[in-house]
Amino acid sequence: MESTGVYWIPFFQILEASGFQVGLVNARHVKNVPGRKTDVSDCQWLQYLHSVGLLRASFRPEQAVCAVRSVLRHRAGLVQIASTHVQRMQKALDQMNLQLHHVISDITGLTGTAIIEAILKGERDPAVLSKMRDRRIKASAKTVAAALVGDFRREHLFALRQSLEAYRHCQQLIAVCDSEIERYLAEFDSKVDVSLAPLRKPKDRHKPRRNEMRFDLRTHLYRIYGVDLTEVPGINALTAHVLFAEIGPDLSRFANRSAFASWLGLCPDNRISGGKILSVKTRVVKNRAAMALRLAAQSLHRSQSYLGNYYRRMRAKLGTPKAITAAAHKLARIVYHLLTTLQRYQESVFMRCETLHRNRMEARLRRPARDLGFNLVRASESVP
């Protein structure tokens, strides 16, 4: 079956439930149909390719994982819609010459919501509105009051009220999605008993983000995976959840870590003809798991770990885009190793790599110094 849009999904599920072994084929691999291209010729071409063994089924996780993936993707769409309503609120404030979103970082927080609700109720005095600021706001009351002097027009207030109500409705829908995802995750089998092997406290505590799951997602993933992926620098609970929803807890479909990285599109796609290398660029793929790993790799720029040092070294050598791909590739191999062996992440494993890198750097320094007639001596070996 060819994957085109979402039209294949109901037929795929009906055939699979009936006991057929269905192979979902990438449309890019079978697009060169000889002759006129119609639906009938497409079906005949697929049947011929399958009969001679030239079709390869794409990876698709089990149905329970697909259910979580559908709800998670729907939730991501709701988050995007909610952010659009926030932008419309900012637009309405700009049209009224209210610069509230320039003096506070989040107009949907405690301060922003209190001030906007007071404006919609009819309050117009900037001094009264500025007193509603939370004590944690860095901007002074005078600065906030100056940003609330504007032209309160009826049509813009109507748009502001509509956008605020739409944003709150999206937040309610997101909360319902979180409850549904938690129920789905509770149905998966456990690979580890959390009561006997509890989770360790996270090393890096961060301020709770607005779009985080409203339940203990990290514990659920640890129970299902059998290993805590959040111990890997750059990977948080939401990144691990995206990996679970797109791939699932079982990676046995991939022969090795290299095959896993190739499926993600995070390794060079060597194109060789006549013994000549034509291209080594990575394949252009639309993979949400690969996107999550790229975002995790980009967050390593301040990490004081081996992966953080690796990312900064690759960025200085190759540039930012290629460094993100290289670090995401290393994260993919680490994730594959952890999920297939159920071993905890150990930073000490990379000590040998750090030693080799340090030796290479020392050799690069000693060679030009020797050519110039100097002799480098370690600080610990120097005579006081």
C-alpha cells in the first residue's frame, strides 16, 4: 500500500485487523511509473514491484503506540493554535497602543492575565492596572503603567476578549489530551518496578514550562522503557515522549544503531557512481523523532558534559547546522544502546574519548612548537 496523505490509514487498519500482513511503501520509492499516471496504473505498478520483491515496507509501530502518537500530534496542533491566539492578543494590544507584551515576558501569566481581564472589565487607569503586577516581574510599576496608556477602542477590545476566550478553551482541550495520554500510557506493560528501583532526582531542575504534560510523564516513560532517558544530557521528558510516540519502546525492527540512525536521516547518504562520490549529504526526511533529537542536540550548547563538549567542538569545526546533525546522530546511537540493553547512561564511558581528544590537541600544539624550536612542558612537570 502506498502512503499518500491520511487516506491509507482506515484501509491499512481494516486489513491489518483482518489478519493481512500489510506493507506501507514510501511513495518516493515507487513514483517512477512508466506510461500515463493514474490510480489504476499506480496499483498495477505496485503489484508488479511487489511480485518481483522490489518493495520494502516502511516502519510503523504497533497500534497501541500509534494511538498515543495520534493524540500527541493532535495535542501539538492545539498548542500551535493556542500560540496563534496569543499572537492575536498581542496584535489587539498593539492596535490599542498598549505595550504590555513588551514589558512582561508572558501576557498569559499571572500579571498579564490579571491586567487583560481588568481592561476587559472596563478599567482604564494605568496606575491601577500597574498595581496588579506580580512581585516577580522585573519591570517597575512605573514602566508597566507607561506601557498601559493607549486608545481603548471597542472593536479591538472585542478581538482581545475573543482571543483570550479561545486561548483558554485550547488550554482546556490540552488538559483533556493530557488525561487521555496518561490513560494510554497506563495500559503499557512495565519493564521495571518503580517502587523497587525508583527514579533519581533530576540533576537540572528547571521552571515548569507552560506546555508540559500535566502528569508525571517521566515516571511513566521510565516504567515503560525500563531506563531513564532523561539522564542523557539534552533529552527531557517531552523529548523522550516524542521518541516513544513515534517509535515505541521496542527497537528490534532496526538491525543495529547505524540502521536506526539511517532511518532517522541523521547519517550521510553516500551517493557513489563509477567510484566517484557524488554527494554525502543527509537525506531530507520529515521525521518527528529526528526533529526532537535535533532540538535536544541544539540544547547542548551550554551543557558541561561530554556531549556538550562534543557539540561545541563540532560547531567550531563544521558550523552550527552540521554540528546539530552530528550531535543528534550521537544521541540517536546512545538512545538505541540504552533501550536495547536497558543499561543506565554513564558519563564515564566517554572518558576514553575525552583522553584521545586531549592527546590529539596536545600533539597539535607540540608539533608547531617543536618546529619553532620550543619545548612544551606540562605545568605539573615544570620546575618551581
